[in-house]
Amino acid sequence: MTRKCRVLIASRESGVAWASHLKLGHAQYWRVVGIVDPRARVAFGDGCEAADVVLIEAADLIWLLDHRPAQAKAAFEKLQPMILLEDGDMLEVVNRGERAWGLLLHQHLATVTIDRLALACDGYLVITAELVRRLCEDGLRLGVVETLSPEELCVLSHLGAALSNRDIAEVSGMYEGRVKVMTRTLARKLQLKNRTMLAVFAIENEQLLTLMTENAPNSQCLVQRIWRDIEAEG
């Protein structure tokens, strides 16, 4: 870097943000231009105007996308967002992003390191090999599947068989309207954009979903056992 990079820290946790401010303040090429609460519309907008990079945790980013999408889009078109997240947040952040986010995984504002921030600003994604493997094998979504109700598991399995809502209602004994609502709920929970993507996910994990549907009361224990078997085989 030939000049100091101007950093805005956007956080609802002022104490945590201040710890990050102190760390960046001692770095040669970084200059913190402010700490703002992302919920403060004017302060956040003004801060973004004065910065090159905004450091923001996933929960705060999601709040902005939910409550002020227009402001968030306008702000992030002018500066580079560095999103601090854990793997549990990754599906929602990546699927909702309208641009390539700078992602700093397994970190919070209080623990961000200068070298990782520099890598993110240069376009690199610092990510563990274990998380790459889990993402490739739908490990994160399978973790969500553990929490699904027997009805949701049933609908998801039938989506993989390419059944219509009416057909699913007939074979499951549910009302067609109930099936439609549960399909939308499944898309939201699994962070899949549409019915087709739900069906593809169900097909790719057909064996697991079938076993879980047949053993719904003990599905969580079953998923854990099957996931361990998959890891052992890999």
C-alpha cells in the first residue's frame, strides 16, 4: 500500500469496536475514520462517504439488508465491505450478497488481525480447508436439516422426487396450502433460492433424507452418525 487505507468500523457493540480501533490505530497503513452504529442512518452514511473499507460483522450486515437495503446497496457501491463472520452465517451472507463481499471467516471485530484484513482487501479469502470441504459437501445445509420437523423432512424428500404440491399433499395427507408454505420455509431455512434448488439438494442427499424421514424422532442422532461415517470414508 502506498497510502493509508481509511477504515470505518460499523458495529452495534461499541466496546468490541473500540478494541479493533486500537489495534488498527497502531498499524502503518490503516487509519480508522470512525466507529458508527449501522442502525444510525445519517452517521453510517456519512462514515461510508469518508472511508475506503467498512468493517462490519455479519449480523449487522444482515440487519442493514433487512431494514435499509437501498442505503446498504448505495454505501457498498462506494467502498469495500469486509464482512466478519463465522461459518454459520456464511450461507445467508453469500446468498444475499449483490457483489463479491470481502469475507474474514471465524473472526469478530475484537479479534481481526492486520494481515488478514490486508489479504481480504487484496481480494483473497482466508478460509480453512475444513470449511471448504464442508461447503463442497453441503455440510452447512445438512446441519440445518438436523433441525427440520418430520413434516418438513417429508416435504423436502418429495420435492426431490419432483412431485407437485398437489401430489405431495395427496401422499402425505397434508393440505396443499400447507405444503406450499412449508416449501417457502424450507427455501428460507436452507438458503436456497427456489423450488428447483431445493429439489437438487434433496436429490443429492436422497439417501440421508430417506433415512431421516423414516427415523424422524431420532433424526438428529442419525445425522450425526451418518456424517461421521461420511467423514471416515473420506
